[in-house]
Amino acid sequence: MHILGNGFLARSLQPLADRHPDTVVLAAGVSWASCVSEEEFARERAMLADTARRCADTGRRLLFFSTSSAGLYGPLDRPAREDGPAVPSTAYGAHKLAQEELLRASGADHLILRLSHLVGPGQPEHQLLPTLVRHLREGAVQVHRGATRDLIAVEDVIRVIDRLLGLGLRSGTVNVASGTAVPVMEIVDHLRLRLNGSARVDQVDAGPIHPHTVSVAKLHRLLPGADTPGADPDYFRGVLDAYTATVPV
């Protein structure tokens, strides 16, 4: 595969660099969910449009990474499915949904993966786990009451990507997540346990928070059995254990 980008996900994909030669992977987009920069969004739009055009011309497949967060799907009273409604609640979510629509209209063979919260060594400091670890070490962390996150190890994501590409999919959208909405308080408590920390944790009300669970039914149909992560409800604890083992003391 031809990997465009040099960030966390692009680096994590390097073990697959010699596989799937028919595929171009765009792993160079906006990586922070709180982004509101039209300049950054425009840069990624232009990059996607150009890459999709070249893939359409050469017959190569384009792998694009979107998000399975509530920022894209919006508030739902059921697990977020790929074929269900998407009413973005953030600028980032709206941008990613527009990117998906651009790619579908481009005429290029493609696969869109809506990723949950990736966890692994070397991820950007502004993402969830590095931020929580930093705040815990500084002595205090603030958690929105009722907030949840779906965590998935980046090494599991890479394995899933390899298997999905191997199926020869040339169109479609797939959620890649654990399928478990973990309360952020449980994530923080487990991090404190592993880091031997005694930081203060303040829970604050941030307005109505709708529970957000990502449906992984389609992923399980495509890759049944042991090929999909998250079947164990304690999966997130193993993800956190592996991550904290890489954090410098």
C-alpha cells in the first residue's frame, strides 16, 4: 500500500506497507476532534479530492479514515450504525461526513473506516489518553459527568485494516471500534491504579450527555469470531494496561 502521511496512524500502518499494493491510504488529515479551523479542513478537503482523482484515474482503491464518534453521528438512542442517520454535533464531525460524501461522489474505488478512540504508543499529546495521563501526573483531572469513550488498541485496528483490505472491498463504510461505551470515570480510575497516582478527580456537569455506543455488527459480519476486538467487556482495561506500560515513569 501507498501510505500518505507521517503521523501516529501512518506510522502504525508501516507493517502493512508491503501489502495491498492496489491501495492508497490517506492518513494525513485533521486528528483532533475539537478542531474548528476552516484552514485545516480546507487543506484536508483538497488533499482528499486530489488523491481520489488520482485513484480514479489509476484504478487504485482509496482507504479513508473517518470517525465513529458522536461528533459525526449526533445524539442517538441506539447504537450508531453505518447505514443509520448521521447528524453531526461538532465542526469536526461535519467535516468528516462531508469528506465521506466527497469521496463517494469521486468515482474512486474506496473504503471508509469510521474509527473510535485509538490508543497506542506515540499518539499525539492532544488526544484522550496522553491528555488524561498528563493531567493525572499534574495532580488534577476534570471529567464530564456521564461521558463515555470507545477505546481500541491501534495494533488491533491495524490487524482489522489488513483483514478488511484482504476481503477486496471496493466500496462501503465500516465502523472500527470495540463496541463498548466505557465511562470516562472508569478509564481515569484504571489509569490512576496503573500509574500509582493520587490525583484529584473533579466531575463536572457539561449539559446533557447522550450515551454513545458504536455498532460493530457490520464489522463482526465481515470479520467473524476472534478477528474483531472488544468481545470482552474488560477489553479496555487491557488496552490501558498496554498503554501505561509504555509511559515513561
